Amino acid sequence: MKEFTCIICPRGCRLTVDDNMNVTGNTCPRGKQYAISELTNPVRTITSSVRVNNRDDLLVSVKTSGSIPKGKIFEVMDEINKLSVSAPTRIGDIVKKDILGLGVDILITKNID
Amino acid sequence: MERFDVLIIGAGVTGAMIARNLAKYDIKVALLDKENDVGNLTSNANSAIVHSGYDPVPGTNKAKFNVLGNAMFDQICDELDVSFSRVGSLTVALYDEQLKILEDLAKRSKENGVKVELLNAEQVKKMEPNINPCVKGALFAPTAGIVDVFNFVVHAVENAVDNGVKLFLNQKVTSINKEKDYYVVKTDKETFESKMVINAAGCFADKIAEMVEPIDWKITPRKGEYFVLDHYKAGLVNHVIFPLPSEKGKGILVTMTTSGNYLVGPSSELDEDPSDYTTDPMTLRNVRAQASEMVPSIPFNQVIRVFAGSRPTCTRHDFVIEYSKKDKYFINVGGIESPGFVSSPAIGEYVVEQLVKPVLSLKEKKDFNPRVRRYHRLYSAMNDGDYKFVNEHENYSEIICNCEKVTLGEILDALDRSVPPQSVKALKRRTRAGYGRCQGGFCQPRVVLILAKHYGVSPLEINYDGEFSPILLKKIKEGK
Amino acid sequence: MRTVDLLIIGGGSAGMAAAIQAKKEGIDDILIVERDEHLGGILNQCIHNGFGLTEFKEELTGPEYLSRFVKQVEELKIPYMLNSMVISLTKDKIVTISNKEEGVLEYKARAIIMATGCYERSAGAIQIPGDRCSGIITAGTAQKYLNIHGYLCGKRIVILGSGDIGLIMARRLTLEGAKVICVSELMPYSNGLNRNIAQCLNDYNIPLYLSRSVSKVIGKNRLEKVILTAVDDKMQFIPGTDMEIECDTLILSVGLIPYISLLDYIDCPTSSTKGAKVNEHMETMIDGIFSCGNCLHVHDVVDFVTDEGRLAGHGAAMYLKDQLQKGDAINVLPKDGIGYVVPQQIDRNNQEDVTFKFRVRRPVKDMNLIIESNGQLIAKIFKPVLIPSEMVMVKLSKDKLPLLGEEVSLRLEER
């Protein structure tokens, strides 16, 4: 038996998973999926930012294109911290492909002219 | 090393006024302060009242300088471009037995040469609709006023510096020694030489005086805590509202400020440590209770800030304004507690004309300019309905502080003057950026970047207040 | 003086949604006035994800969410003015704007929508006891320094207040290299969403202390330590429960307040939300002046801000087309257990469904929400869980409106 708070939506359901991987407490199928993933391979999407070279004291926001293993968060952050871009930037621009070989990219999430 | 004629220790309101009066003469004047801005301590945290002078004991320095100083404010605030308004004060009696005390105060006022009027309950209620309806009467002093204390000191020093006074900040005096015919004043950073020294060190004046000789007076700092309310609506009070004075001081007052905020306080606690600016919930609760007794409807949910100030109360119960016992080239100006602010122009004039002049030969400068360069503010333009200057000058319509409507132009102007702000707080004092209801929540990042750019330093080096009070601790993602 | 049909003050989520809606309903002469150098408001600095689940059925970051509305504003060719602050306002809807390039301008508007957002309760406002040192900062300001400019306000941080901004900042600061020592909450429950406690605190082993607050801040120049003290059920500090924590920064996430200083100019009545009092069209008590989003009441989810913006845009469009026939007002009253309800009035002549938005005073379970008027039950809705941090919406169908007397009240009753 394990308990989690679902992080999929603002509702934040209390999920319970028993030893046979039966999930209760979820109000939608995504909750069930989340609970199982949390037990087997917990993953997170990361948002952060990278410095804009050609602007004073300005960052542009980025995110991982998909989920990464929870245990890799700080390694991915170390890589993100090394990145920088030049303005203009467009949402969806790829700053770094396949970060740490995890199969996800680092994408720009903000338009800066 | 350049030798000064007069060196003033302390750039609070007293030192500022002495410096400005000395600037009229053709001598070399140095003004020192241990803080990174002028008027940073007692002059910064007080009730911002230009007292009428009804309260000091007749015949004292306090009574004399208060009354003289009060009369000087119209001209001086005009010259220094500082907000000042003679709103009048009401000292209210809430119980029948207090009416007798009001009569005594009225007599005292007469002796001090202060115009006052005794009002009955109906008259008071008419003037102050929000006063406690149990009010029995009040002493009305029409000459009392409110003043922008921050800019009064800043502009006075600016005017002194514009007229040749040299300002040295971040200089904490550590020793004073008399050589043949001059003093050597050592600070934690430098050594100064001056023929004459004037001690205007506020809460630290006794410590400075003792560097020269034993003294028979002592400063016992008295801490006062205040509430600042937002300027959301006019008319909570229309005058400065005082309770009856006690041996602890003038009591907890309720007043509006020149910026339209309301100020409630101060408490009055003896405090050994003159650098203690902590606030405490119990004390504030007491302030609140006492103020509410006079004005029951004070909206304390509109409090945007609380602060504490330290008053340099003196064991002599009066201002000390005199030569050192052994040498006329050292002057002590100490114990300048309330009514010190209002007295300062008169003290400045007296010190220079009556104490310095007999000792040093003073020749008037031909080109002394009593005025500071005019200040322009979007907020004043709004009140005047005249946007000519704003529209004709770059940056005066780019708002940085939303709450107080402070523009980039006003900030750059403050930075371009002869006493430029070195910290976020110093800038806030001059321009009001960050003084509003959000307390800098929105504008502080912009202010920090503007200061960093102006001084050509990293934002990490911008202090909130004094040295070693940075706002930011680390730059992240330095990139390549 | 220039004229405009609809002037919208604030170009954040609420303002943009209002503009888009009004435009779609045929109002062409619109101007959005935005103080910042781009549209989007505070979402620009909310770089975390979790926005747009209702609106777009996907999880977006703040900047991505706002960009979709900016795109619509551009496509619909709705005029907007950046770097511009409205500095005053009259009941006759004369608006004075201070614009960076053009100076001070005056507009006469036929209708106005206030969408000015909210501000953070400051250290001064909550009267934190102790020293006046640097290192005490509100969460949103710390967020701007971190996410927009790239500076950490501290290295060892205590967060006071467990609202969502505080929780989100705990994670952001941790990811960017700071040590968040703990989050302390005065109330016996968190004011943030459960999922934020899970993904922002639990994921990074950041402890959350409930019923504990800062009793003193200590620091000569920069903050050196804070004292966290437990509080009893009357919110009084309990002696002997001090925790002394060495830290260089105290971040405050202690509440948001509608930013409505402009309303002071027009004597606009306000409600217990600290925003303007409005009717079901989001019209304030001043004719033709509407209000929506966080300057009306503080929302928990941006999608609801967007919705409310549309409602105000719709109301303003009807007003401008002379379709708002005003009748008597039905007062809406929050009673037992309900903190506030928006709108505070319903117009008797209203022809549309009305949505009540409310918050409860304290966390409760198994409650019936009772809507009643003149002692008559209008609706009874079962609510298994209600918490103060969550805004709740209930719709009252237009057919029920004729049943209402001079006032209608909402209250909670145990099932």
C-alpha cells in the first residue's frame, strides 16, 4: 500500500495503490496512470530558464519537451545552466536536443523580440 | 591633507542645517556621517511634525528654538523645494479633568509666544468628524505643520554641497584630538583636520563629546514605534491630533503626512541601544489602543508598514548647544530630541551666528544660492493638472513605481544631484519609489537594475540600506 | 482628448480575455492599456507549468499560456498601448494615462474594464517583529529576480506562507541552487494546492510546518536568522516552542490583495474581497465601469481569471450596445461558512444564468451548500470537500432567478 497526491491537475486527488497495483482515489484515468508511474518510474517535467546573451540581465524560460526520470532532475538542471541563447526567441525553439541522452529536448517557452 | 575650517559630525537634520548656514560663508566645511546617506537615523524615523511650541517649558532651549524654528519653515521649505503644510494641531482632552491641563498648556503657549485657541467639544467635532465623540475640548495650535522630513534633510545637504560644503559618508568617527590649533578627527577610513569641530551626532553625541572631555550630560535613547497607513482616503484626520503630553513626551499622535499617508505613534521606551530599530507586537498593540482612544475609526487594516525611531533624549531635559568647557573650537549640539526637527533651522542659525562667528572670522559668500534645483514629479503634476514639464522631458512619463507614480525621470534626477542615493532605501526616501501599498513589490527589481546601471556595478552590489545589506546574493546561469 | 468605446486597464489574462470577448461581440474601438513592456502581466514570470488545463486541455507554462492570448489579440487587431500606466480615472470615464513615449494622455471612454491584477501582502503589512534588515522579500518579487533577471535573492531560505506562489518558489529556488530550509504556515492547513505540496515540497524533501509563524527576524544588515514559533488556535505564539533557524532570506507568501488604487478616484464601493463590488456582468457600482480577474477577487487558477475576463468583456459589450436594461438589484450575501461571494448583486432584469464564485472560511467536509432567498430554498448542492484556497463555482440557472426576493444568500450546512 502506498499513498500519493496526484499532481496531474489542480484537483490533487489522494491516490492509494495496493500491492497488486490497484489504484483507488483517482477521479480520472490519468490519475491511475500517474500512480503506477510513481511506483515504477517516477518522472517529472522540468521548467527553468537560460540566459539571453544579447540582453542585460534577462533570461528566457525553457522546459523539457517531455518527462524525465525524477532522479535525473539535478543533472538536467546542471546542463540547462550551461545553455544560453540569443534574442529573438520563439516558443518551441530547441535550445538543446536530447539532453543527457534522455530523449527529451530543451524548448524555449517564451517569445522575446 | 586639506585642512577644514569647520568639520560637522553628523548629517542629520541638525548637522544639515548647521552646514547649510555655514555654506553662506567663505570657509571650508566638511560634513561627516557614519551612515551611507544623510538623515538616515533619527531624522528619518520620527513623527514628521513641525511643532507649534505650545508644550516645551518656557525659558528652555526647546521653547526658544521651537518657536523660532517654526516661523522659518515657510521660507526654508520654499527654498529647498520640500513639501510642508501648516495644518495645525489639536491636543485633545477626553475627560473633564483634562480640561484644566489644557488651560495650563494654553498659558504655557502664551508664555512661549505661541498662538493657540481653546476649543469646546462641538468645535473639535466639527473640525475632526472622526474624533472620539466623548471629546471634551482641545487646544488648537494653527502654526503646527507637517513636513517631508526625508527630503528636508536631503535637500538641505544638497543645497549645502551645491554651495561648497564637502560631504563624507560612511565615516564613523573613532577619535578626536587637538593639535596646536586644529583638531585631528580620525574615522574608520580616513583622517580629517579642522580648526573647529561641531558635534551634531544625534543619539551618539555624548560618545563624540566624551572623545574630547568628560561631560555632565548623557543621551538616553528613547525608542518610538509607529504605524504607517496607506494614503487611500483623505479626511481620517485633518490636523495633527495629540493626546495630552506626559513626562515621556508628547504622546501617541495621529496625523496625515505630506504624502497623504497617515502616521500613528510613537511609543516611548527607554532603550540602551541607540541602534535598536526593532519593532515589537506588544508595543504596537499598545500604540494602536491609545491612538484608537482618540480616533476610534483608524483603519489598521490599511497599515503598509511599521517602523521604529530612536530619539536622543538628554539627561538635561533640554537641548545642549554650547562650547566645550575647555575650548571654543569644539561645539556640542546634543540632546536634540523632540521638538528637534522644527528647531533645527533656528539651531543652525544660532550655532553659526552666535557660536562660530565669534571664534572664526566669517566672510559672506557673494554667490550663495539658497535654492536647490527645482524638483519635478509626475505626482505633483497630477495634483496641479499641469503636464507641460512631464510632456516635454524624457523619462518623466515612464512610471517605475506604480503605487506612488514615481517616474524614471525623477529617479535619474535624484541620482544626478549632489547627494545621490547609494541604496534602495536612500532612493526611496528621495523619490518615494517603493513607499506605497505594495512596498516595492513591483518596482524594486527595476530600481535595483537602474541603480546598478548608474553606478556601473553588478546588481549584487546594490544595498537595501547600509553597507552589507545586499538584496541579491547570487547571479545564476552566467552562460558561456 | 481622444475617445474610445472600451478602455481596458491591464493587459494580463483578464484584460486580454475581456478584449477578445468584446471584440468578438462586435466592439471594435478598444484600447488595452498595459504598464509593462509586453502583454501578459504576471504570467510572464510564472515560468512553471500547470496552466491551461481547463482552457486548452493541456499543461502550459505561464509564458506559453499568455502567448496564445497575445496571438488572438494580434489576429483580431485589438489595439494596445504598452509602457503605459493609468494614473487617474473619473466617474465620467475620463482616463489619464502616462505613456513612456507620448507623455500624459487623456481618453474619454464609453466603458472601462478594470483588469489591474493584485499585489502581494508585504512584510510591512503583516508587521513582522524584529530588525529592519535586507533579505526579507515577497515571493513574487523573488520570482521576478529569479525567472526574469537571473538572480537568486538568497542562498539559505525560509518561506513564510504555504500559498501556491510560496510552494512554487520553493521548487524554483531549489532547482536554481538555493537551499530552502522549510516552509512555515500560520494556519493549521496549507493554503496551496495539494499537488503543489507534493511536487514542490515533498519531491525535494522540504519540510512544511503548520501552525507556526515567524515571531522575530534578526539581522543587523542582512537577515541572519528567524525565529519560528508555534501558534495556538487563537493564532497566539506558544512560549517555549521557538525554532531558531539560521538563514539569509525570508520569503513571504502571505496573501494577495486586489490592486485597485484607481478605484479610490471614483469612490467605487468595494466588497469583502477587497475588490470592487460588482453585479453578474462584472459591472461595478459605477455605471459603465467593469472589473474582472485578480483585481476583483484573487483567483487560484488562471483559467478562471480568463473566464471572468470574458464575462466582463461580454458585459461591457452589452453595455455599449445598450443591451443592459438595469432593474432593481438583488443582493447576494455570504452567510455561515462562506467567506465571500462574487457577484455581490444580481440585476432583476438579468436574462442569463448566473455563476456564483465563492470561498469558504475554513476547510470543511461533507457539506451542503444552501442557496436561499426569503427563507425559500433555491438550491442545495452537496460538496464533499471545501478548502479556503480553492475558489468554488456554482451556477444558478436563469429560470431560478424569478424565485429570488430582495436578497439571496449562500451558506454551508452539515449534511
